[in-house]
Amino acid sequence: MRTMASISNHEGSSKKVKKLNNKGDRISSLPDSLLVHILSFLPTKYAVGTSILSSRWKHLWASVPTLDFDGKLTFKPHSDMTSSNFMNFIDRVLFNHESSCIQKFRLKCNGKTDLFRIYTLISVAVKRGVQELDIYIGSPGQDFDLPISLFTCPTLMVLKLGFDARFNVPCSAYFRSLRILHVSIFFLDNDSMQNLMRNCPVLEDLSIEGMVPNNNEELIIDFSTPALKSLKLDFAAEEYSGVYGDKVVVNAPILEYLNLRDDYLPCYVLGDVTSLVKADVDVGSCCIKIESTKQHADRVLVILREICTVKYLSLGAGTMGALDYARDNELLLFTNLIRLELHVKDCYGWKSLLHLLNSMPNLVYLVFKKSECYYENDDSEDFNFVEHEVVVPCCLSMHLQEIEISEFRGLSDELRLIEYFLRNGSVLHKMTINSCNSVEKQEREELLKKLLMFRRGSINCQILFL
């Protein structure tokens, strides 16, 4: 019986192995076109590595229209020898690559790099009708000239460039098919920025990130692109030496998303942006850090007035802090706004809160992203203003349904603000409070008891303490 049982078990296990082998071999039975499509999602290093699997796989990688080279995946950074080996590997891949068209070419290099070879690789990609080009070169140590052919490439639809250096853009640049442009560079300059932006007739998604040099030259950038739907600007000043005379002009009649971030507050001139649906604004932190820039805090109000038609709005801590110093505090009504996210510090950015809410009569969702204040501010705020406020914002009494607070620490000011919202939130359905990690379990239980004791203006309001 034992022998029969062991034979039976052996036959059963053999059948299981055969089934597993059949299942494991299914991928090789797929058509070449589908396997090539699967390989296109892998970094080229791994795609080439599949050539050792079998004779069937030996040359499949050579037909993949996507080439993705990342130096970190192959060699250690900051080594001349490994950088040379990395470039040699790319040369071998291109030499054996059988596809006449390159749909996507991605190259990420760190450390010392042979810029001439990078120049050549980009030129090859352009000649093969590249549609998406993504190039990042970390710390090249010198300015970099891109191939002239790149700036008139008729097939290019996506261009992403990242350099820790300057690069020049010729005045002859013309991107007739470019729809997505993301640029991150070390220093911004007028000529290159304008040449880059001048002729992109179908551009829909633009992201510019860079450093503004302290060379006393005014930077004036005009983003006049008729097809633009998404715009993200992230500028940093080389030195905090007051507000520059820089001007950023945006003229995009069908713009839907706007993200502004800077630490020195240039003058923003926004044209007709009534098509805006969502905006993230984090500008004006210099008004908190530098005494001489407080007089420019009204520039934040100018931005808010021009984007008052949005449905979704996020205001950074710098913007909230700058509003504390704005002399002209008149805001237009944000009649379309249904969701507001505020990034706030413990010590500043609260004075204009209720005034801000008064300008948002139809607000439904309110989110506070809190963080500790590491900046010494002589004008640190308390929250007595919520107790002396006679008129309750219209949104709080009629439309506000959900409030979320993150990084709650149980401070008396936090409790005072929560009590105000619970007491006056006539239609409030839910208040979610996320405590920070430093709050101990016993302290959390005590805080929850206090929160549950607060009087609520809405009998349907639930408190979630996480």
C-alpha cells in the first residue's frame, strides 16, 4: 500500500510539474509583436538581458522602439571608467538596434559625462524620428549645447530636459508637433527661455524649473501659447536680496491647470484664465523672511484675483504667510470653488483665514496640511480672532461638508480652531483629524475626549480621529 501510494504521489507531482512547465512557457508562445511591446516597458539593460533566455529571445530586444538608459542601474556614479563603459554599452545597443524608428529615448547620466557623446546620441535619436526624448545630465560641470537638429525635429511630441548647467536655445527653434515640454535647468536666461517658448503651436503641457541668477538683469518670460492646458513654474532665486523686477506673463486662453512656486515673488501677469479648473500657488515666502519685501505682498493678491474662477485651489505656506502682510486685502469672490487645500505653519499664515473663507461662499471641502514652524517670527499668531469673529463665513453655515486636518499635535490653538469649525459648521458631515506621530496613545485618548465634548452645529457631523 505504501508503494502504491508513493507511486500515486509521484505521478501526481509529475503532472503538477508538467502543468507548471506549460504555464511557465506560455509567455514564449506569444507573438513577437506582443513580446516586443512587453519589453518596451523595461529599462534597456533588462530588455537586452532577456537575450540569454533562449534563441527565440536572442534578438527580440533589438526591435523594441523604446530605449531607456539609466547609469545608476548599470554602473557606480562618479567614476570615469564606469561612465565610459556606460556610454560604450549605449553605442553597442544602438549599433545592433534594428528598429528604424525610436518612439522613446530616455537617457539619465550622473557624475562626469562625455558631453560630445551625449550630443551624438541625441542626434541619432532625432535622425530616427524620435517622438519622446527624456534627457537628464547631472553635474556636467560646463554649459551644454544641444544639437541644432533637435529644435526643428518634426516628429518630437514629448521633450523632457534636465541639466545642472546652462544650455542655449537657438532663435530658429520650431517644435511643430511638441505637446509636452518639461525643462529643469540650473540657470534661467531671457533669450533661451523666449526662444524655447516662441514657436510651440500645439504645446499643451509645460513645466519650467530653474534658478534665477543674481546678475541684476531683469527676467521677462512670456508664456503665450494658445493650446496650453497645463502650466507649472518653479523658480528659485540665487540670493535673497529683495524682490527683483522680473515679470512672468501668461497668456493661455484654454489653460486648465496652473502651478506657481517660487521663493522671491516676481510680478505675475495672467491674461484671460477663466478656463482654469485647478490651481496650486506657493509664492511669497520672501515676504516672511525678508523685511524689505513685505511691501510686495500685494502681488499675491493680484494672482488670487486673476484665478478666482477655479474649482480646486491649493495655497502654500508662503502664500498664506504673505497674505498676513498684504495691505490691500480685498478679494474677489471664488464662486466656483468647491475644494480648498491650505498648507500652513504653526506660527504664521492664519490671520487671513476667515477673510479668505468669506470670499468662497460655495466651498464644500476644506483641507489643512499643517507643519511645524522652524522660522523665528516676531509676529507669531494666536487664534483669538476666531472667538471675536461676529460674522460666520457663508460657506461654513451653508455648504462646507468636510474638513480634514493633518499633523494635529493637540495645541491649544488647534483645539480652538477645531471648536470654531464644529460650532459653526451647520451642514458639516465629517471632520477628519490626522495626528502626528509624536502624539502618544494616552495623549490621543485625552484629546479625543476633548474633541467629542465640543458643541456641534450639525447633528450629523462625525469626528474621525486617526
